[in-house]
Amino acid sequence: MDVRVRYAPSPTGHLHIGNARTALFNYLFARKYNGTFVLRIEDTDIERNVSGGEESQLKYLKWLGIEWDESVDIDKGYGPYRQLERLDIYQKYAQILVDTGVAYKCYCTPEELNEEREHLSEEGNDQIHYSRKCLGLPDQDKPFVLRFKVPDNEIYSFNDIVKGEVSFRSEDFGDWVMMKNNGIPTYNFACVIDDYLMKISHVLRGEDHITNTPKQLMVYKALGWDAPIFGHMTLIVNENNKKLSKRDFSIIQYIEQYQELGYLPDALFNFISLLGWSPTGEEEILSHDQFVEQFDETRLSKSPAKFDKEKLAYINNRYVKELTLEDTVELCMPHLVKSGIYDGQSDEWVNALVSIFKDRISYGAQIIDLYEEFFNQEFVLDEESKEFLEQDGVNQTLIVFRDLLSQLDEFTAENIQPLIKETGKNAGVKGKMLYMPLRIATTASMHGPDLPKVLALLEKEIVLERLDSIIK
């Protein structure tokens, strides 16, 4: 079997982390089996389509490193790849179903349908299904939808890649609308026609689509077509094990936002790949090619995928550490400019700033928080720091260091470094009793980045002022 899979987004919004995962797993599956990855645009929900929705999908999939083989920009003979450009195709197959008695025209107005549902609900019916009162009516000169006539006493079963054997009973479904009164198909009808004509072999999607599958199997059977192999991936949940909601603002959910914050695409590709799938070994930091090589659809998780923000930060930090200083500066620069920190500073100063925090940066915008933490925080010592400075000899060490610094004409890290050693020699201290007092008395912290670089960035006046405030 030739593997052909598809990612079929609706341009009703920008690329979401959940949709990105669906695209990524389909992409890995296609690449693993030397298959074809198709990107189809399901744009039939006209009222909800947003300006720039399609462009966002394409742009940020490419940013993540997910390349497709066929789509609106690469037609390999299976197009058009936008559903609104395929309406005549849907009409053709809808008419076939009408002619064979599988579909019928329904003239009920929305008001009539609401009244019918309310009546069934008041009677205590568990299943609110359409009454079929339009079935068999002669053609009328008024608007209509096409409904699929659900067979009686049928079982729709399929062997799901993730969930195993899944079955649904036909009586659980009422006659559903397959074509709206404006001639536009509904999702469950259109995607069957598209998947069949585009020769899709496997459908990998979120488990929220699993109840759509029996409706789609009805269409496949009615048209005498073989259905693809289905795989429904588990939901992504937040840290409270609740389904990831677009209203959950504790988690950044759109790929565009990650790019704007200065996350690295390869790191995000890595993180998303681990949302509901696990590699064979213990190492989870893998290259693009390693993910393709190791991808195994049988390792798709049967449990919900937890969105772990700390894990994302860790993975992205690992990738940032591999960057050159130049590339890290480029990652941070837009945020330094936007915040005003860059104003009036030299490129050398920026390079020094980024270099001292490089190993701690998880994403580009974090440079602002790190800067504020070390350079704009109020200079206040905690009790532990105060107690450390009370030790014998510490005050003399600070005096020696201050006097040496005060004589410096060029206050650079290169010039400060040897003065720390000279302080130790003159004060007769070394190790912790040398470095800890100097760090506390200049940064109000017992730990931090390379001290000479920090002091150079703080500049001479501030450093001497802080030392003088501590020295007794």
C-alpha cells in the first residue's frame, strides 16, 4: 500500500498547538514510510473563516519544519486542494446518493427542527434524532438540505491504530445533514469524497473526531469504497489533566506566539513530537531525521498527552545552548529593542549581556526577565547573605576589592578578572571566602553568572556604590 496521509485544517483560526501535532504526526508517518503528505484546506465553514487563517497554517507549518508534498501550491493531479473549489465534485456524489435512495431532501426550517427537538426532549427521549418527516416527499420549490439516511441495525467497526477495535451502532445516529441549503457540503461528507479521490491511505487525527468516523464509514459503504485506516490520537491536557482549551490562557497555544517569543522551531518540533508519542530509548532530544527514523505509530500513547511547560522550557534551553553567541544575540535582539534596553548600548555590550545569560535562556524574550532580575532589582540583601558578610575578614576583603576597582580606567570584564585574584592574595582568602563576599556585595545574590562580566555590565559607578553601602 502506498502511504498517503493528509492534514486538513480549517482556516477558521491560526495554527494551534493541537493542529500542529496532528500535522507533525502525519508528516512523520509519511516520511517514515516514504509516503506522501497532503495538505488540504477545508474552508467550507465560510462564516467562521478568518482573514489570514490559511496563510498562518502554511507559514507556521513551514517554520516548524513540516514540508508537504501536495497542497494549494503543489498540485500533483489530485487538486483542487481547497474544498470551496471542489463544490461540483461534492454535488456529483451527493446526486449519486440521492439517486440510489441513500440521501434525501429535507425542507424543514430551523424553527421546525428546534420545535421537534424540544418536543422529543420534553418526552424524555435519550436520543434526539430527526423524525424523517421529509423522507419520501415529492420535490418542492423551496430551500432544502440533503440528509444521509442512516441504515437500521448496522454496526460500524474499525481497527483504530491507537485505540484498537472500535464499534458504533447505527441507531445512535439520526439522519445527518450532508449538504447544506447553500450547496456546501458538511465535514463528514466532504472529507470522505476528498480522502477517497486523493487516495488517502491513513487518517491520523485527534480523538475528538472519533464520533465522526461512523458517519464517514456510512458514506464509504454507500458508495462502495474502501475506507482508509484510522488512528485517533489522544487529547492534549493541561497540568491539571483538563482538556486543552483555547480559553486556557495559562498555556501559550498558537505557534505564531512561540515564534514571536523567540522559541526555536527545531525545539518546538521536538517538544510537540513527544505530545502523545515516545521514542524507543530514553533520550528525548532528537534531530528531525532521528524523529523520522524512530517514528512508530504503535507507540502513539493511549493516555492523554500532558502539556508540560517546564519540559518545553528545558528542551528549548537545550537547543539555545547549541547556538552560537551570534545566533543567540539575533534571537534576543528584537526583545531588547522592543523593551528599550538596547537604546544607547553598543553591540559589544549586548554581546556581553547575552553571553552571561546564554545558558539560562529558554526563549528569546526571557532575556528581558533575566536583565531585570540582575540589573533593575532593588539592591537588598536577604538574611542569609547578611550573615555571610558578618564573618571575620569579609569586610577587609571588600575594602581591598573596592580600592582595586576604583583605580581601573577601563571597567571591562578582562580587567576585572585579575583584580579578583589580586584581592584574594592581598586579603589572604580564596575559594568561597573570596568569591561569595564579592558577589553578594555587588549583586545581592549568592549565585549567578560570570562575576566579572556582570560587574562590567553594571558599570563602575554602581559597583563601587554598592560596595560602599556594604563596607563598614
